[in-house]
Amino acid sequence: MRLTLVSLLALAMLTALPLGAQDGAPVLGIKDAPAGTYVLDPAATTMTFRIVHFGLSDLPGRFTRGTGELVIDQQSIAGNALTVWVETASAEVNSRSFQRIMLGRKFFDAANHPTITFSAANASPAGGEVTGALTMRGITAPVTLNTVFNGYEIDPLTGQHALSYSAQTTVDRRTWGMTAYQWMAGSDVEIQFDAVFIYDAILENQNSPSE
């Protein structure tokens, strides 16, 4: 079958529409999302970081295990909250030798500090700057995330509500006592967080106290 230029353009425009708009369904915004507690979906979430290695190139890394909660209160921003817990020992880099150093006492000290936590109150679910407390190695310091709200969808089969976000920030590792090997690894660490938070309306209703 031969496709004309007009039909190709129409197909391109159709596939470029937001999810939900292609079948005539309304495009959902953050104000349409129900209030409640949304749980981090690990299967749809990535947590990565980059650090300058030997002053020549960026060494990418990632955390492979973590959990989190996003509490949304549509009536008051004071009721919103974000908390993310990351398993320190799940940090991975492509260099096995550096990974051993990174998990050791001079960097993450995973054996003595098994969890990294970020928590923020008054976190706007619409995105923007979110300032909270990042705790590593038993040290807590303020960090501001630049967040982007990517979209909201409802799974028609499960009834689950899904919110997608991206967040980025740069921190100085020395703030959390990681001052070793500065000749090998830079002080600034770029952090990227791409996450989906799930709200199960059916489960939430089951767990709600009966009147």
C-alpha cells in the first residue's frame, strides 16, 4: 500500500499526541489526580549519578534498589510530602575497582550507613523546585531538586493511577564527609531521578476506615 505525504504527516501527528488523546480520552493533569499516598514503582524508576573521573570523563553510576512515597493533598500544599529511601549497597559503576572504593568507608560507607534518604515537605506535585533534606553517612544537608511533572495516566485494567516525574540536581560530595580521592573523582556529583509513583484506588478504598 502506498502512503501519500498527507497520510504520513497525519500519522506523525497522531503518534505525537499525548497518551490518552489518541483515543479521544481527555488528557489528564496533576489537578485531576486523587489525593492520597503514591508509592514508587521500582520497575519504572531509574536513579543515576555522574562524577568526573580522573578529570577526563564522566563516570556514570546508578542505584538499583529503592522505595519512596509521594503524598498529595489537593487542598493544601502543606499536606504534600516526598520521601525516597535508597539502598546504599545497590550503588553500581562500570569500574569494579572504583565500586569497591565507593561502597567503602571513605565514600558511601554502605556497611555502616545502609540507607540514603531524601525527604521534602510542601513538595508541589506540579513540579518545579523541591527543597528537602538529603541524608548520607549519617549527615543531613539541604538539597534542591529541579523537578518536571511528565504526566498522569490511569490504567484501565487495574485502576491504578500513575504519576511520572523527572528530577535533577548537583551536589558536592564533601558536604557528606566524602573528601577522599579528589585527585581521582571530582567533588560535584550530578544526580538524575526518573520515577513513576503509583496510587491504587481500589486498595486505598479497602484500607480506608469505614464510617
